[in-house]
Amino acid sequence: MKISIIIFLFPPKWLAGTEIATYNLSKQFAKRGHEIEVLTSHDEGLDYATKEEGFNAKRISWPKIRIIGTIYFWFRIIVLLRRFNPDIILVQSLEMGFPAFLIKVLSKKPYVIWGRGSDIYIPDYFVRMSRKKLLDNADAILALTSDMQKKIEEITSKNILVVPNAIDLTDINPNTLSYKNELDKKIITFVGSLFPVKGVQYLIRAMEKIHNQIPQTRLILVGDGNERFNLEKLSKELQLENCIEFIGRVPHQQVSHYLSQTDVFVLPSLSEGFPNVLLEAMAFGLPIVASRVGGIPDIIEDGTNGFLVEPKNVSEIADRILTILFDEMLAQKISAKNREEVQRYQYNDIIDILENIFTSILCKKQ
């Protein structure tokens, strides 16, 4: 099967959840023998056509001019789609759906839209104006979570299929899964972009209470973003700079180094689609504290494989983290449950689902 995948940003420069998930998905499709071409924007220093792990990526440069630049970008995608002549097009987020819609009009190529998060929960003006037409004309619509499914059902009457992200457990080193920190040190870790929507400021404020009760606790923040300066300033204002470490942006393969040293993983986001980093934390058997927003409740069952807290609730974040740190038996129980639960998200199962969806679409077109 020839599959084109459209995504705006892509590794190695961009390493957020959708970008990493799309890279791994492309790699897994290629392992199954499919011919994959990823169409994405160009990043300085990279070739315009790159050979990745079994698949090709075509990177498109475009003038950063409002409307004109976007139209040019779409036009280049359409040219590359017609040249590659895929059997089916997978669109990673609604904002990238317009070229697929046009190529369907021009060449009758079927397309599948996969809602990814911000395109559903916090869409920009253009997405709000065009999403119904893009969804109504899609040959299949996928949502990462049941919550996202409900949001999309408010826009279109078409059937929405829930297909979560996946994780490659072969990337997890089993020798690190039983890691124990020194008895006198507890590590809390956050991994993600340092943007306001990630709610890291509330985790830092929670550290004030945590540090008072367990002074040897440290918070490790892995990632970077435009909120970093404000977060560093907040840490100093609360006199917590000695127990909070800003690691900055690291290659994705290095994230496991920090997860292997963690006692509690925290994701205090204000909005989320399907955060892959939770699957990685689960694979390491980590107890998790995360906000009750978006697709997180699809992954974390409160009190079973972690704790859910209300977004922005500093006291609740601190209390749930302390509960885990003070109760070793509970932490071990959650750890075992997460290692069990993460098995449901392996790539073989997800690729099987996608192949069945694509095959069904193509059979109907014949």
C-alpha cells in the first residue's frame, strides 16, 4: 500500500507528541512493507528529501507570509501528492486537511483525518471555519480518545473511530525498570514543552508544600519553551531554585535516562490530546499524577494506575504526589499496574487497526 502522511512539523527538530508518534508510525508501517512518504515543512539545515528509517520524508520550504505562504505550502503538498500517487492519505491533524480535500476533488484519492489534540480542543480561526467540510468529506475520521471523539461528533454526523497512539516497548531498556533512587532522595519529573498550557507553574507551586514535608525531594523539568524564563523566576521567588532543575530540551532517546531515575511522574496540563509521554512513564512503571483534562482519563484511571487532579489545583497536585512518596506499597502497586496497562498500546495492534481501516476504504472505492 502506498501511503502519504501529511504533518506540519516533524523530527528531528520537532519532538512533541504528534511529531514523535508520526515518525514511529511511519517507521512501523514501513516495517510492514508499505511505501510511506511523509510530507512536512522544511527545517533549516535539513535536506528537502530525506531517507528515514524505511520511509521517505519530503520537506517543503515556504514563505512565512500570512495566507500567501499557507496557500503556497498547500500547493506544494498537492504537487507532491500527485507525483507520489498514493493509495490513501493520512492527515495528522485537521489543520493539514485542506490539501487532502483538494486532491480528493482533483484525483479521487481517499483521505483519513486523525484528530491530534489542539486542532480539536483549541482550533485556530481557519480550522473552525473549514473543519466541518474537511470532516464530512473524509473517508474515515479517527480520534485519539473518547473525549476527543465526543468533541468531533459535535462537528460532524459521521462515525468517529477511537484509535490511540502507541509505544514501541522494544525501546525501553528492561534493566532500568527496577531502578531505585537513593533512599534519602525523591525525584519528581515532568517531560514536555514549557508552554503555559502544560501547567508547569502549578507543579512548581506544589513543590513548596512537598519540599516542606520532604526536603530532599527534587523536581526535574525536561523540555524547553517560551515559559521557561517565567518558571525559573517563579522558582527563585519561592526559594526553590536549589531543588528544581531545568534540564532543557534533550533528544527523545535521552528521555529514558530521566524517567529511569524518577519516583513520580507529573503532567499538570490544562489541555491535552493523547500525551505519549504518559505511555513512556507507564512503561517505566512510574506512578503518575496528571490533570483530569482531554484524553488523560482514557489513559489514567484515578487511584488505579495513578491519580487525576483538577487543572491548576496546586494543593491537590501536592497532596497526590505526597501520597505516593509516603506510601511505598501504593507506589509499587501502581507501578505494577502501569507496566501491565501499557501493553495495550503496542504498535502491532495499532497498525493492525489502521491497516484494516485503510483496506476497507480502498475496497469500497473499487
